[in-house]
Amino acid sequence: MVSSFSNIMADAEVLYTHIGDPKKRGELEAKLKEASGVLKKSKEHCDIDKIARLHFLSGRCQYARNYPVALRDFQISIYAQFQKQFKEESPTSVEVEIVEKTDAFVKRALSLGSHTAFQVAQRVRWMGFCYQNMDSYNTATEKNLRRLKCVYGAAMKILDGIETDDKKLAKNINWELCDIVYNTERKLLSLAHKLKHGGGKQRELILSQIKAFALLQPYFSKEGETLRKTVREAQVHNMRAILYDDLAKHSPKEKDKYFDLMVKDFNQAIAIAEKTEGFDLFLKHMFYNNKVAFAMKGKVEDYHELQEYANKAIAYAKSDHNKHAYYILYYCNAGHLELKLGNKKQAEEHFKTAKAIFEKSKESQNDFKASLAKLEKALKG
């Protein structure tokens, strides 16, 4: 017996709550494919909201794997929601509507009601995330900068314009705004800076990016004490530490100062992760790896402390069957650390494991290839 479109989508919604799990994401993709097949064969009228949701979920599955396909799905999702207004148009017209007629687009989204407007805003910001990660859209040109500003601006205007007494929706609106600011502000600053200064004045750019984290505080205050806020605060410490490392490169006279600030932020990120129940395990072990990688660049008082972090990151990668390409960095960084401790044999073992993960990986490999080459050179040296 063939399941109804509604029943399949109900199962898909449950799987979507576990989209971070590769196995569940695979099951979700299968469900969405099944739903799409049922939809194509059905002669019955289908709810536009459900069609829009189907394409939104499809886009989320494709995001970070195939940005052009994800972008198309997000555009179709928005187009389906606005089908009556876009009678003579196509899904690709969504970008034109947002960029060239921003205020009118926002007004129409808000006219759909608070919950639907919220969903439209989500789809628009995911469109922005796709643009931000596609080479043809994220280079420093006036057109690309304007597109990103308009898309993210439209999403934020819709969210800010929603009037609701629904406390849960209000909280989700606040967090959606927080998420947009966290994920986009540094990129927008970077594009604007490059247009104005080219590759110059990097210190000025990095300082502005560090300062931009303060924009998150109003959203944190409204959020209250929740797990997602705690995780985001740890992510801020981690990202700021990386920026301090960058700042040290462009501030020779203050190199030690920024190195100390970097270590302090990494320590805070790790402390939050270790004391917080339910904290994302992938993120926690990424923090361990990051501290090892960046701390080795400066004055290290205790290599054995770093070794403990490296071993924790490696143990987690092994427990996850080394299935993520990102684990290549864990093994490479651990390999460099073992060399500093005089353990060449262990470093060689880490290199072999990293290379095996690399050879199995189907992801973009340029960064990973460079890390492997660097460790291989250190082993030969």
C-alpha cells in the first residue's frame, strides 16, 4: 500500500530533527524522494505549504554537499509559497524579487501570516547561505555584496516585522536573527573590506570582525539560558580564538598578546563544552583539535597537555569510525604534536590513518591534501 504524501512528510519531519546524523539524513533523503514521487503521480490538489516544505527539506539535505541544487530547492520552496503572486514567473525569479523589490517582497511575506512568514524568512536566509558558499557568488564584487545584503536583509526584515503573541514563535524568531548575524556578519565585513582595500589593511578587518561578535548579545539576552545559546557562546570563543591567531600574524609587536588571548578563548570554549550536559560532541572535539593546531604555533608550556586534547580528538574520530573527512586534520595535527614529543612512530601511524580517510573521502579535498603534504614533509625532515 502506497503511503499518502502527508504521512510520508510527517515521517520526514521526524527525521529532520536528526539531520546532523548522516544515517538519519540518508533516511530523510529517501523519504523526500518518495514524497516527490507520490506528489508527481497524484491528481489531487496538494497543499502549497507542503510542497514548499518538501523543497525546503530537500535543500537542507543538499546544503554543504551541493550548493547549486540546494539553492534551487530553496528558490522553489519560496516560489511555491508565493505561487499566486508569481503566476508568470519561475523559481529563479525569486532572487530578482528579493534583490530588486525587497520591501515589496517583505510586505507580501508578512501578509501570509506569522508562521508562514517565519518559514519564508528561513528559506530566504538559507538561500543566502548557499550564495555565501558558492564561488561564483561569494567573490568580492559590488553585485555579490549587494545580493547578500539584500537577501539577508530581507530575511531579517521579515523576522523583525512578524507580530505574534506565540511565545515559542517569538523565541524562534529571535534565534533565527541571532543565527543570521553569527553566520553572515564576518563574511559581509570581509567582502566590503576587500572591495575597498583589496588585500590590504587586514588588521583593521580582523578587529572589526572580532568586534562584530558584540552584535549577538541582545539576542543572547532574549534567549535566556538554553543549550543552543550555550553552544553558540562556545562557538564564539572558538571563532574569536581563530581570529586572534590571524591578528597575531598582522601585529608583530603584539604577537604574544594575541597568542595569549587566543589560548584563553580556546580554553573557554573547551570549558563550556566539557561542563555542559548535552553539548554537541563533534563541536567539543573540534575545539580540542583547534587548540592543538593553533597552540603549537606559539610558545607551548606543556606539550603533554596538548597531547591529552589530541588523544581525545583522535579517540572521538575512531569512535565515529573515521567517517568524516574533517578527521584528517585531527590525525595530522596529532602527528605534528607527536613529532615535537619525539614519537615519530606514532606520528607515522597518524599519517597513515589520515591518508586512508583522505583516499575514502568524496568531499572537497584541497585543504586536507595540504595538511597531509605538510605532515609527510615533516616526517621526511
